[in-house]
Amino acid sequence: MLTLFTKSSEKSDLLLLALFAIVVFAMPIWLAPFGAAYPDLMQRFAIFGIFATGFNILFGLTGYLSFGHAAFLGVGSYTAVWTFKLLGMNPIPAIISAVVVAGLFALVIGFISLRRSGIYFSILTLAFAQMCYNLAYSVLTPITNGETGLRVLQDDIRLFDAPTVGEGAPLISHIGGIEMQGMPGFYFCAVLLIVMVGVAMRIFRSPFGMMLKAVKTNQTRLNYTGVNTRPYTLAAFVISGMYAGLAGSLMCVIDPLAGAERMQWTASGEVVLMTILGGVGTIIGPIIGAALIKYFENIFSAFNDQTLDGIFSFLPEPLKEGVVNVTSLFVGDGWNLSLGILFVLIVVFLPGGVTEGLNRTGKFILRRFGIGRDPENEEKTSPAPGE
Amino acid sequence: MGDFISKVNRRTLLKGSAALGAAAFASPYFFTKSASAYVNDPSNKSSVILGFNVPQTGAYADEGADELRAYQLAVEHLNGEGDGGMMNTFKPMALKGNGVLGKKVEFTTGDTQTKSDAARASAKRMIEKDGAIMITGGSSSGVAIAVQSLCQEAGVIFMAGLTHSNDTTGKDRRRNGFRHFFNTEMTGAGLAPVLKSNYGTERKAYHLTADYTWGWSQEGSIKKYTEAMGWETVNAVRTPLGAGDFSQYITPVLNSGADVLVLNHYGKDMVNSLTQAVQFGLRDKMVNGKQFEVIVPLYSRLMAQGAGDAVKGIFGSTGWHWSLQDEGSKAFVKSFGAKYGFPPSQAAHTCYVQTLLYADAAERAGTFNPCGIVDALEGFEFDGMGNGPTLYRADDHQCFKTVLVVKGKENPSSQFDLLEVVEEVPAEKVIYDPNGDEFKGDLGACNAG
């Protein structure tokens, strides 16, 4: 069963997806013991899950490492907020326009960047993303509102919201009266996450996906056999750009504000970390990675000496003080440090990310209980989705 | 890809329904709102939680750290621990030193990273997860405005920390948001007469401005007041927040014909730009037959400490300074110094005062309901918190109090004694029309969630 996460046949896809849906929808229950079962964080899990899944379509399948994916996230966000400003607070048009614009954007950047591969491709995408960031941050201030961030204001046009203008109605995205905040907002993002994971699965298993894996394995050989790989890589780049655009627009659906820092290179690096942390080329891995990083960012950064005191209150006083002093380096503003350590440990000991860890544990347990080799290991007919 | 659809058979349908069932099972917990009249009502709890949302990383991290110290001190004093600080001088005061409305005050902290996105995520966590009833903090106007509108939508009170842009209580004012700190308009009104008497009326100014809401606001106010007294603005250049290296912006100043450089920067930006301006020898130049001067409209002791000798003789304004000799300031400096070993900054002061003001308003209102607190704070007049008699104006939720014009000390007696107060500008000289063109905004209705 655990091998489902990495190796699977078409048959098990739907089962996996159903299982995934149950896990996602039940997040409010099983995340509660971790202190993460509050809407804002779960929304972020879903949104960054979509972002990382999209990134994985490019990186996991073709091996092209884009270091500028946050640009599409930002473009999606700005498009979504502008759609809110012009058309009204319904999330559907905002999402559609954000995906389209991010896709077009990816087409242009991909067309240029994909002329090179390897490190040159990474540098090109990074350069484009930094350009976008600087444009949004200062040059295009009239469109993006610079550092302050783009917000929806009461006196915006909002064509289809006209009746509510002037009433001072809260500027929150809503469908049919249901405000996209709190739990409804989470379920909205969760449904989209499940759909997008389903789409990603289909791409992984399709002939198109096979072609992308071939690109990753040996692009030169493909070229020799007369296959033009550019259209395939470009398509993968655009698709993953659209995923990022969708994630960007969802960020604005749950909180109608777009800031330039979403495009900064640190944000681009974050999605690379998420994917590697979770497991490159696996369906579920990037989502686990995204959740881990967001968990660290939101929960670990909130620990302060007071909370630590509470946690270690069972220790005797002098010992407690020492433990609190040491641990406080790794929480609060030091959350990046503990994330860094986790990242190093995973890359060194589990190159396949958390999913590899899960697989190993699964196999270990199976062996331990004498169930023997699980049958799916024998089933070598379907290829593993990348390393 | 078509077979994805065709494979939906009975078994898949069952699995799908199982997923939906799980969702339906989970949802009642979250769709049912509690019977409380407002968000995070602490009525059945023994404690009340305040959210301290400050920058712990980024250009304003120093200010953020000092703010957090002040908040912790305020919580101690509210709970009746320590020496009480300003609770001994704050008048009129309803607080009893046993928490607020008999409930112990607890707090949760978060890192805004000086980014609107991160700040809103952190504030949302405080409201949704930790049950914070009030959010306070912010060391950047961009962040303060973003968090203020979030609090308005979420139905909690926002007590702004260090935010100096006019917009916080101007264009972007909100019914649930309050600001004790002063703004760029007051800086302009307070600073201009001092500049006039020291530098004369025929000056050419060159602005370097942090490119976000506060920088724009600061540049606008200084232009407005200096141009009114006859100065000419040669150029105003926007620099990105957290630029680090300002040499490329400072070189052109030398050839611009300007004889005054106005640095609309704050935090580490100001430390860097001022240090570099001095290193470039700007202050030793004679331009147009006059000594070249540098002005830093918004000063803080932390920045003066960072910039070292470069601040000597440079004019600016500040909200509060630890050397003030009124009873409130002395009490605050004493208890802050006793706990941390050094005097508080203006950021610490405003955050401490805001926390006490909130707690007092809740005590007077007899409720934590945001709407009750709004009523209690609007038009509230108080004294004994430093800065003399102060009014929380009802029209825009802005405090009016004494503004300090300061100058970098030539002969500091200690590492904290870096600024000397040149003038205390009384509130009536810096007050302005809340509905003037630059300030017009709509508070809207109070939101209790």
C-alpha cells in the first residue's frame, strides 16, 4: 500500500486519489494534535501543495530546475486582485484569468529560457523572476502598488458587485454568499488541490509524461532519434506556470492582497526546497514538503521563551533554563535554522525526500511483521515516475 | 486521458462518497459559529490573549525586538507584577493591576518579516489558532496598514505600533484600528520651524525616499512644509526598502546643486544611507555658498546607535525619548531599564502605551467586545504616558501629543545618550484637519466579527 506513493499502475491511481481526498478533507481532525488545524494554515498547505505539484511537473518530470517559479505565483496574484478590482469579488473569474495570464507569461519566459538547459536554464529563470520582482516592487508601482501591496478598495469599479458598492461591505471574496475565508476557504482550496493532483497524475501516466521523463533521462539521445523536445518541455513549463498562477490566485482568494515579495528569489527557492524535501518526481512528495515548510514557518516561528517554558516545565529549574535557552535558538526567529538542519539531514540521508523515508519505514514494518515482500515490488511493468 | 472518466465505476463511486462523508463529518465543527457576540470572546476563560506581531527579521528587526520587550513589560505590569511602570502615572486609569477585567493577560508572538504577506499570515494565526482578541505591533507602515485592514475584516482590535505614514489613520483608517504614534504630517509641521531658524529659507533639497507608503508620505510632508517656507526641491529619488548599499543614490546628489539632503529612510536603511552620505564627505562640502546639511525626518535612538558618529548635529523628529523628565517617562525608563539594562526606544514606548491604553479601554468598557473598546477609546483624553496631555481623536483614531524635534548630540555621555531634544512641539501646533485632502478616509463601522 505504501508503495502507492511512489510506484503505481493506472489501476491504483483512483484509489490513491480517493485516499488523498480523504486525508485532505480530514485535515481539520488529524492536524489538530499538531496545532496546525486552523483555517489559514490549512489553506496555505493546500495552496502551496498546488504550487509544488505544478513545479514538480517541470522539475520532477523533465529535470529542468526553474529557479524563478515565484514569478508566476506573483503574476497570478496580481491578476487575481486586478480581476477582483475590475469585475468583483467572485473567485471564479479571478482564478481563470490568473491561470491564463500566468500561462501566457510562462510561454514567453519558457520560450526564451528553454533555449538552454541545466544551470543556464536555472540562471535564466532566476533572472526573469528577479526582473519581475523588481518591476513589481518599484518600476510598475502604479499597477502593483509597490511594497505596500495591491489591495481591493471600496471605490474600485467591481463591475458585477455594483449593488454592494457604497454599503461598506467587507472586501472578501465570496461565491453565492459563502465567504472564502475560514473553513469554506479551506474546502475551496482543498477541492482544487485534489483536482490538480488528479490532473498531475494523469500527466505523469500519459504518453506526454513519458516523453518528459525521456527528456530527463537523456535528451541528447531523443534529439538524435529525431524527436524535437522543445515543444514538450515548453508545454511542461507552461503547465507548471499555470499551476503556479492558480496557487497565486488562491492566495488572493483567501486574502485579497498581492505583494511583490511573493516573487522574490527566496519564494522561488522555497518551492524548490518543498519539492526536494518531499521527494522529487513523486505525486505526493511535493505536497508533504510544502506542508512541512509552511508548518515550520507558521508554527515554529511563533514559539517564544514563554511557550518553551511551558513545554519544558516538567524539568527541574536550572536544567529547564538551559534547555529553553538552547531550544530558543531554533524556534521563534530561528525557525529558518531548524528548517535548514532538517533539509540537510533529509538531503544527506534520504535523497528521495520524505516519501523515501515513508517507503523505507513501510517496507521495514512489512518485513518486521513477516508479511514478506509486498507484491507490488514485483510489478515492474509500469515505470517509476522519475527518481 | 479519456479513460479517467470512463473508469468511474461503482467502486470509485463508493470511495468518492467515503471522502465526501469524511468531509461532511468534519464540517459541523467548523461551520457552526459559537454563540458569542464577538470573535474570540474570552468570557468563559480565565485569561485573555493579546497578539504581538513584530518584525523579528528584516530591515526593522531591531525595532521589532525592542517592541517585544516593551510588550512583555506591559503584560507584566497589567498582571500586577514588577513595579507597575506607567500604571502609576497614567491618568485617568481604570486598571487595577489584576489583569484586565479580572482576567490574566497572556500573549502570543509572531514574526512579520516586514512583509505584508507574512504579517497577515501571522496575524491570522493569532486570531484563528491562538484566539487573540487584539493584535498590535508592526514596524512598517505598509505592514501596519495591511494588518489593520485584516483586523477590521476579522473583527478584532488593531493597536498600531511604530507606523508613521499619514495613511494609517488617513486614507486607510479603519474603525477597529488605533494609532498612538505620530505621523509624517506632524513631523513636517514640527520640524520645519526648526529647520528654518537653523538653515534659513533659501535651500535646495534633495530627497532619498524609501519606496513604500511611509517613504512617500514622509517625502510629501517634508516637501509641503519646506516648500512653504521657501525651500526648493531639486529632486526626489525612490530607493527600494532594504537596499543596503546607497552609494549609487548618493553620488548624483553631489552634482545636483542641492545643499540639503533629506533621508526619508528608517531602520537599517537610514543607518546605511546616513553613514554612506557622511563617508562620501557630503557634510564637509560647501554648496551655493552654504554648508551642506543632512536631515533625517524620523529619528530613533536605535538608529542613532547604529549610525554612530554620523548622526552628530543632524536634525530630525522623534515620538518620544528616554531622556524626557516627566513622571510617566521616568517611570517607564526606570522599569524598562531595571528589566533589560538599557533605556527603551520610541518604538518600545508607543507599543507599551498602546497595550496599556487597550487594557484600560476594555476595563472602562467592561467588555472585550471590539465595538465597546472603540467607543471607550474614541475621544479619550489622558495624561502621564510621556508626551503630556494626549487626545485619541474620534474622527481618525489618531493620537495628538507633543512631538519632539531632536538633534544628534555632539558629545554623548553614554552609548544611549545620542540625541538631544531641541524642541518639544505642543500638540496644538501639529494638529490638522482629519478630512483634509491628504487625509480623507472612511472609518467604516466597527466590526465585532
